[in-house]
Amino acid sequence: MEPKITDAHCHLDFPQFEGELPDLLARAAEAGVHRMVTICTKLRNAPAVRALAEAHAPVFWAAGTHPMSAAEEPMATVEELVDLARHPKMVGIGETGLDYHYTAESKNAQQESLRLHIEAARQTGLPLIIHARDADADMARILTEEHRAGAYDCQMHCYSSGPELARAALDLGFYLSMSGIAAFPRSREVREIFAAAPLDRILVETDSPYLAPPPHRGKRNEPAFVNHTARVGAEVCGMDYVDFAAATEANFERLFPKAAA
């Protein structure tokens, strides 16, 4: 029996999984993945993502406007996000954040959207789910400013930014989520960041269908593969896999108590 583990971030509504969900969930269960959070990245897709969670016991969901869509989608409102959060299986706000790699020209809209999502996280008590790419300084500044204005919890999803942003997030009490990137041979700095992080602030995720860890790199990712990333995490932390899996489970349930309940 594989130890229980949670995929803290995936995208089950994406077309790469169309028609495959029962088989995908069966493979996840065989790998010990008993729970997953599927992320709605555009609020107009919320009904379809919510339906996945309603239809499948292991699936929970979160909703927000992805930063790369912040300028082209209608600006989310706090009221809209708070209303979605009333659903019993809606467990997080986002993903939101900043992405200056592909969409730096929309950074003002991204920052506005991020602050709205933070206020929704405050009002609902649900954790914020952050996407950050090539925006470390602005991300650290905004997260810190907003936390001083009113506390909230946060998952730094698919963490692959630098050590300065990691320290800023950890200083605020946030969690770093390890994806398949940490298992890539060239990702030494990412592994070092996780090795230095407190064990009680680490989550694991797939971000599937993207970023499959070895031995599946280059293929479509899926929730079952999160245990490959978690095994790398155990090595990085100098732990037995069973103990590392148990630690990440406890961390997930602390950050996402609605899913735990």
C-alpha cells in the first residue's frame, strides 16, 4: 500500500484529460493519491470545474483568474470570489499572482487582480494560491504589504522562483509547493530552496497536465505522478518517503482545512 498523499494543484478540466477522468482517478488511487485540488484559471469556467468536484469524491477545487489572463478576462470582484467560496468543496482562492515572463505588458492588471484575490482570501479564510514567474520583487512586495494590512494564508504554487522570494513567503508563514520542476536534473537551486525550508511548510503537486517529473518527463503529467516528486522531496529533506508523505499530508490539511473536513 502506498502512503496517502495529496496533489495540491492540478488542472483536471484541461482538454488533455477529456474523457479520461475515471481512469486517471483510478491510477491516482493506486499511487496513493487520495485527494487533489483542481484549479479553475478563468472564472467563466467555474461551473465546469465545480462539477468535477461534485462528481468525484477525491476532487476539490479552487478558482481565480490566472495572471496571464488578467488583462483579457473580466476583472474578478471580491464579491464574485466570496460567492464561489460558499461551495462546500471550493477550498482556495486562485490561482492568481504575477507572470512577467510572457505577459509583462499587463503587469498593472495583474497586480490589481492579485490584490482583489488577496482580499477575497482574507474575507473567506481560504488560502491564496499564487503563481509567480519572473516577478519576484513585485511579488514579495505586494504579498508583504497586503499581509501587513490583514493576515491571510498562502500556497506558493509550483515554486521555482529565487531564494529571496522563498524567504519572504516563509517569513509570512506561507507554504512552498513542490512540483515536478524540483525533480528535473538542472533544478539544483530549487531543491536547495526546499532543503532549507521548514518541513512543516512544504506541499507537493503536479500542476498537471504540465511539468511531469522523471521518469515521465516530456509526457503529459497527471495526479498519480505526484508521488515521484514527493520521493525527490523525501531525498532532499533526508527523510523516508513514508514520513515525508505524512508530513506533506499534515501540511496540506493545516493550510486547506476545508478539504480536510
